[in-house]
Amino acid sequence: MVTMLEARLQTQQRNTQNSQETGLWSSGFGMKLEAVTPFLGKYRPFVGRCCQTCTPKSWESLFHRSIMDLGFCNVILVKEENTRFRGWLVRRLCYFLWSLEQHIPPCQDAPQKIMESTGVQSVISGRAPGGAGEGQVPGLVKKEVQRILGHIQAPLHPFLLRLFSWALLRFLNCVFLNVQLHKGQMKMVHKATQAGLPLVLLSTHKSLLDGILLPFVLLSQGLGVLRVVWDPRTCSPTLRALLKKLGGLFLPPEANLTLDSSEGVLARAVVHAAMEQLLVSRQPLLIFLEEPPGAQGPRLSALGQTWLGLVVQAVQVGVIPDAMLVPVAITYDLVPDAPCDVYHALVPLGLWTGALAVLRSLWSWGRSPRVCVRVHLAQPFSLQEYTTNARSCWGSRQTLEQLLQPIVLGQCNVVPDTEKEQEWTPATGPLLALKEEDQLLVRRLSRHVLNASVTSSAVMSTAIMAALLLFKHQKGVFLSQLLGEFSWLTEETLLRGFDVGFSGQLRCLVQHTLSLLRAHVVLLRVHQGDLLVVPRPGPGLTRLARLSAELLPVFLSEAVGACAVRGLLAGRVPPEGPWELQGIELLSQNELYRQILLLLHLLPQDLLLLQPCQSSYCYCQEVLDRLIQCGLLVAEETPGSRAACDTGRQRLSAKLLWKPSGDFTDSDSDDFEEAEGRFFRLSQQSRCPDFFLFLCRLLSPLLQAFAQAATFLHQGQLPDTESGYTEQLLQFLQATAQEEGFFECADPNLAISAVWTFRDLGVLQQTPSPAGPMLYLSPTFTSRENQEKLEQFIRQFICS
């Protein structure tokens, strides 16, 4: 096994031998600049392969290694060569000519086919519950079907689509420096369309602009008009009418009514028929799996799971033989419509409000640096194949209260070897109409796809800079030192198989990134021409924490492992003790497994986004392997024991054989009966203390918010509604931030996560009331002793 340290050594040797060679990367600054030096070889990692455990056939058939070398294209860079015409007039009208040449399929008679579908006709004729046989006139039901269908979609308007594409192309060139797309990823998607199956793109959701930008990108690449699922909460009625003519889809409000409601039955039948017609016509569909930006609540979108459930049901009943699912992600240097105030609420966007936002963006053009955008299309995979293989990975599950509460209170020391059951996304009407087994399939599929989207996302320069300033240099850093650390963190990101969304000369990159973050940093010129970069104290640190969260998936395994090691050492060595003293302590493998499992159960699934096909136990082994590979842990060899580096296969114990796991890691080959006698120490290399502290601090905003929520238990006014108590906690986090300076914890999403985690843990209990569900403190945690035990349990993972 070649460790990360060996890989770095090989990279340094190769860079020394090739010191005379200078690579040129395409830079976003409009010229060819010298490449950033500390990269593995000359190539970026190709990301986005599908899960080999759940979809092995798709993993092999829809990928070819030659596509890795195709490089990137800027989709908003339209020139004379992108049209069929040539000449000086074409160079001035190329945007307009390009929009005229885009293929827009003719409108089909979809409303009539939907009206004639089996499900809708069954409701109209009264053969289904809630149909005309229960007292409704068929003629009135037909009018109601047409009204519901008008709420869902409208016929495409080709002229409006071409006009909008032309205007959007001009707008994007004014707002963005470039919109990069890997041509190899696009080739994988084109290869998937050749099978004659409908294409369903499942995307993250960083900005309201995503729903406009992604259809434009895919239209420019020859995929046709993309039908986009929009959240009705984000659009005014006027804007909804416009978006439907451009291919938008909306879920009618009647579809969320109870299962026995006649209006709900009819609306769900029309939605099912509309989805079936769309899939049969093989129109590409875009569904956002994340809640829209500004929505405070669970990360996974209930609306997205609803539409994904419709696709799954269409495949299961045989309307279409299969569907190709494509995880999609889009990343920005800075999200264009992100408000400066992080405590804003989600408000509908009106047509005039959107127009004013466009004018404001155009007015600021030239006054502020433009941002870069990366669109990521992961490897497509077969829905039918996933459905067949995923059901075999389901194991036993327990609630967080069953798993952690006895350990928090000191009543038990053994962590149950089972998975955590935690579902924060509410189920809507169409999803509840499915069988319970299919509902679980949709939830796990959405989590699996969102994990694939996040892991294929490129890390932007602003995320790296925010993490450095927030977790390593909150008191300030010189620019000369910042250049080296930016280069180091970029290399660490690439070593872990994640791509970065930037290129160019190092000094220009850092200066451009600091100009983007100028609202959150202060630049002070000091002697010898150097600059001192200082993060602005105050609420701006919360914005930096949100930007740095984009880096967490890269180091999540190491961060969980570092916090688990911190928890092991908390009772043995003072946190302020020297690193050499902490390195003396022996850490057994079983103790490390236990601490990692405890932390995994405590952290929300919305943060971890673990693949459902991977058990927590095997993830613990992966975390331990990562700590060894990055050099933080060193195996302690004892006389007469088998060397830790000996990965020769021995007999597999029963504990390993029954695990619903995928690929085996290096630790899996070891005999589990010997794990009790295996020990590790913290490495004494000079770089390890700073790296260990950096990893621990990546999780510190969330863990600090949880710890302060435990402190707030005896101060909060209960009983109260969930939103009321969350507001109380948020005010407490803000007041604590003003006193202690932990502004990165004063985030409404962290407050909601803390309240929901405590509810799952059994600290808070919920009862129905006329005003809505009411929260109150459970009898177990009314005593200050148990509240302090909870706070102490959380704080053991925090490295001060």
C-alpha cells in the first residue's frame, strides 16, 4: 500500500527531476499563467465515478479512461466558430445566431395523452377512491384535471426559449468569469443517452440561479430542453407562469393533501400521469435534492424526494424499462444571490424582483471581481440496477436515543453494532402513497446520489482560503506565509481524490481570492512590502464558516478521526499539554473504533452523507486507515506480534463476514481477534500538531453549537414550539458569540441541527398541541447532573 506520505515523496522527486519543465494551465484571468507547483503529476483527478458496490455494471460500461484527458470547456464562451456562419457581422451577432441554432423539440400533445392515461381515467370514471363515483360529475372532474395540469406544466414556447437563451448568455458573460464543464463528463452523459432511456439529473442546490444555469449548459451541449422541477415557495405566480413556458414543473398544492382526500387522489393521479408522459417522451428531467438556498431545515429536499419517488414508481410499474440517473453539482467561488445576512428567511422571488436583481448585477459589473463556476456531471448509472442491488445492503437500525443515551448517562459502555435511524426530511403526499419499503428506497437513493454529487464537486479557492483564515490564522497571517499554506492545502485536497475549481499562478490566485473575500478580511501593508491578512471579527466569521464547510467533505474522515482521538485523550492528558506528552499515550484499536462510532452517531446524517451501502463499522475502519495514511497515527509494534503493515489475508471472522459492506479497506484484511492487542501512538513529526488541530477545528462549529445547546438546557423556556425554542437557542448562540468570539457557531442551521439532534437523542420530547408540536425537556434530563453529562460528552470531541 502506497501511503499519502510516500505519494508526496514521489511527487517531490518528480518535481525535482522535471524542474526545467513548466506546465501551462488555462487560467480564469484571461491569459496563460505558470501552473501551481505542488500537484500530483500534471493531471487533476477525474472525479464522479458511480458506486461500484450498488451499480457495478454501470461503473464499467459507462466509462472509458480516454475521457479523462478531454479537458474543460467554457460553455459561455461563444464565438464565430460555434455557429454555421462566418464573417465580421457574425462575430458581432454570434450570441443571437447561436441561440437560433439550438435544437428545441416540437411541442407534443401531452395534455391529451395525460387526460387519456389509465390513472386519470380511473379517477374520472369513479373506479378509484375519490373519483366521480363518489358524487362528482365527470365533466367537472375533467375541468379540474385541466386546472391541475396547468398548475404543473405548460407547453414549451420555442421563441421565448431562444430569446431567453440569448439574453441569459449575455448576462452570464457579464456576471461570471467562466462556466467550466469537463468534456469527459459530458461524453459520459451523451453515451448514457444512446441507450434510449430517459435521463434524470439529480443536483445539489447552491443558488436560485442553478435552475436557469444548468438547463442553459445542457442545452448548449446538445441535450435538448431540460424540464426543471421548481419549488413553488421560491417563485411568485407570475414567475411560475414564465418558468413553465421555459420547461419548469411545479407540484400542485393538492398533491400534499391526505391520502383519503378526493382532491389529493385526483391531483396525485395527474402528477403521476404527467411524469409518466414526460419519461416516455424521453425529455431530460432536473430534480434538486437539496432544499433551496435560504430554507432553514433539513438538507435533503422533501420536494426532490417526491419527484424522485415518481420516477422510481414509473420504473417499478413498467411504464419505462429503466432510467439513467446523473448526479449533478454546481459550485461557485461565491454564490451570486447569497445574502450578506445569514439569518434571512426564504421569500418567494417575483418577476420584478428578479429583474431588479439582474439590473443590480449588471450595474456592479466591473466594480467587483467576477466569479468562476464549475458544473459537475458524475457518471450516470441505471436506476433498475441500483434498485436490485441496494435492497441487499439494508441492515438493522436503531434510534439515536437507543444508541447514545445510555452511554451519555454512563449506564452502558458498549456501543450497539447497528446503524442509526435518523430521518429529518418530512414525507409529502405522493411519497406517502408509496409502500413503506419503496419510501425507504427513495430516501436511501437520494442520500446516495447527493453523496455522489458532493464528492464530485470541485473545491473552489474561496473555500480553501476561508478554512485557512478561520481555522489556522484567525488572528492574522502574512501573505508570504499564506501563499505556502494555500499551496499546501490545495495539494492535500488533490491527494484525497478531490478536484479543485481553479488554476493559474499562485500569487494571482491568492490575490483574486482575497479580492472576492474583501468584505470579510482586512489587508494591512507592513514593512518590506508584505501584506497582513486578518479576518474581520464579528458576524463575518459566520460567512467564512459557511464557505469553509465546502472543504469538509474532503477531510471528513480525518476530521472525525482526529476528534475521536481528542475524545480518547481528553481523560488522560490535559488539552493544553504539549504534543510530546500526548504522543506517549497508547491508543488501542478497539478504543478508537468505539470513539469513532460514538462521534458518527452524534453527528447528523445530513452532514456525514454516508453512503447507505456502507456500514458505520466499515467507515470506522476507513477513518482509521486515513489517520494512518496521512501520518497522524503510527502503529506501535510489540515484540512477537504480527507487523501492522502485514496485510496478508488470514481467516475472516464471523464479525466481518456478515457485514453489509462494499469494498474492503486495508484494515478489513486484519484478523479482528487481534485488534484488541493492536495499539497506536500520535506521530511526533513536526507538521502533525498543526494538522491535527486543523482537522479538529473543521468540526468545531457544529460541536461547539451542540455543546452550547447543552449549556442552554437549564436556561431555555420550555415548553415551547420547535421554531420558538430554536429562536431562543439562536439568540443564546449570538449572545455567546459576542462574549466569547465564536461567531462561526451563531448560525440558524446549526441551531436547528442541535434542536433536532437533542430531540432524536431523547433530551427533548415532542407532544402535539393546537398550536403545533410542543417541545419540553424529558424527565431524564431535568436534573443538572445529566445535563452536565451531556455537555461533557460533547465537549470531549472539541479541541480548544
